[in-house]
Amino acid sequence: MNELFRADYRDIRVYGGDSKGFAVDLSDNTNQWGAPPAAERALRAAAESMLRGYPQPYGESLKDVLAAHVGVSPEWIVTGTGSDDILDCGFRALATHGARVAYQSPTFVMVPTFAKTNGLEPIAIPLASNYDVDVDAMLAVDAHITYLCTPNNPTATPLSRAAIEAVVDRAKGFVVIDEAYVDFADDDFSNLVKRSPRVLVARTFSKAFGLAGARVGYGIASPELITEIEKARGPYKLTALSERAACAAIGEDLEWVRDKAKLAIAAREWLRAELKGRGIDTPPSQANFVFAPIANAHAIASHMANAGVAVRAFAKLPLIDPLLAATNGDALRITVGPEPMMHAMLDAFDAAVASLATSEAR
Ligand SMILES: *Cc1c(COP(=O)(O)O)cnc(C)c1O
């Protein structure tokens, strides 16, 4: 049967990121303070009445709520099952087989996968040593789609407005700007959709909005672009329950979301200082996680996992700056949360580092 399968799917791997069952799970950048109470109330009320009928085909009520939130009209919004779905539908709608997708590296691990599953060719372009996008190298690809991520996962660093605008102005193809962490950042690039009809901004309810389990994301773009993406998306994608939860979070609990984002920002600065006190320099973070280049990251993370604390380890990242060059591309990505979680994490981290040091000394 193997020869019947798509040859270009052969080296695509199924996503393996399952970290369920840890006492403290700081591996996936979700909201460690919980979910918006209004969303939970809306779900309980909705569950009794919303199961039998279809949802709205394109999530129309949520589009209205999001349009008001972003400051555009509803034709500028597309909804999806997480921003994963916005990226996937965007790639599928906007490029045909064999087209190139240029993307900054390191970045969100799903990007090359979504390119490949849609028959596109992903081309990684290392970030500059200041963690900004290398505009000339990116444009030299002459890609059909250029993917930018700010603040970036896993480095937590923002791209500069000057570099993003240069890519938008000079790229001939589409430009996707992934703003999964915009709620923790100083800058917001959604207004670039007015600068160019070729820009798609992707956002999610999974991080600051505390609704990762509901799978809700959205895109902002010119109405022409939204129409094309909705062709690939298809109708009835969001469940009625998810749509209701997301509407409640935006409509009734924005203060809750903003308060928790403030706590996350304070926690990340505290964690960066704690790591610095241990001799670990981290690039400035504008997200709800800290990126810590450190040698033996995988060994440290597996020690911590044994102590019930999950963090995300990376190896062989591009050696874009002296911090990553010093660790040969090893790094940890640590989501921030309430104080007790941070202390449990640091205890597990210190124990892991000490244990590796003694086993090396032996
Ligand atoms: C988490 C994340 C996403 C995906 O979020 P979902 O809405 O849960 O699919 C997209 N992009 C980046 C950069 C992320 O970190």
C-alpha cells in the first residue's frame, strides 16, 4: 500500500508534543493562570442547547466580536480551529504545488510542516544576530509566501517594525505575520493589513486568552484575501461551543485577560533575572515565556520531567548569536506562570543542573 501514499508526505512526522500528566507543565506557553471565567460560564450554558444544530458556517458572530476588538469590519476577519488552522488554510489557499515558503529560523515548528503538507517548499532563513529578520536574505528567496513571527516562538524576541515593513513593502508574494504572543508585546502589527492587501496576520486564543482546549484562532487581512482563505477553510469549522467561549472571553473578560498578561510579563522579567543570577543570559522576551540558551538542554529537561516539571528543550538551533554559539544550539523554552510554579520549576532546574555537573565530574 505504501506506494499509494503521497511521496511528499514520507518524511513528514506526526506531531509528538504530548506533555500531559506533569504536576507543573511549562512546555506549551498556555495561560498558567487559567481560562477566562466568562468563557467557562458560557460553555456550561451552551452545552445544554447547542449540540443538535450546526454552528454558523464561518463563525459570523465571532467575526463581529473580533472585528470590533481589532478595529476593522467583519469582512477583514477569518476564524479557524486555532491559529494552526489559519496558517494551514492560508498556505493551502494562497499557493499551489511546489511554491516556496520562506520562513525565519528558528521559529514555530509547525511552519515547515504546514508548507509540506500543502505541497509547498519550506525554505529556512536564519534570523540576524540581533534576532531581527534578515530582510535581504528573506527577500532573496523570492517566495510565494513569506512567514514572519513576532514575538517569535521559541526565542521570545520581537522583530523590528522597520524590518517587517521592509518585507511587506518589497516582497512580491504574500506575507504572513504570526502574532500568537501579541498580548505580551509592546507592538501590534495588525495595521499592516491596511498597508498591503497581501498581508495576513494570524492570532490565537490559545495563549493569553487561556482557551487552548477550545481551538480558536483568527486571521486579519484584506477582504479579497479573507475570501480566498475561507475557500480553503470551508464552512462549519469552528464548533458552536468554541465560538461561544471565544465570544464570551472577548466580550466579557478582556480585563481578566489583560490582568493575567501583566502578571505573565512581571513573571518573565523575574525569571530572566533569576536565570541571570545563575549565569544564564537570555535574549529580551516580549512573550509569556523565556528562551534560555543552555548546553545539555535535553538532558536538563528530562531530569526536570522526572521531577514532574515539563519545559521545552531545543537542540541544533541555528547559531545566530554568541549565546546560541556557546551552547551549540541547545536551549530551553520555559513558559511563565504563578509564583509557586516558578519556584517549583527553578528547584527542579537547579537539581537537574547539579546532578548533571556531578555525573560529568565522575
Ligand atoms: C502556539 C502557537 C500557534 C498555534 O496556536 P493554536 O491557536 O493553538 O493553533 C501559532 N503560532 C505560534 C507562534 C505559536 O506559538
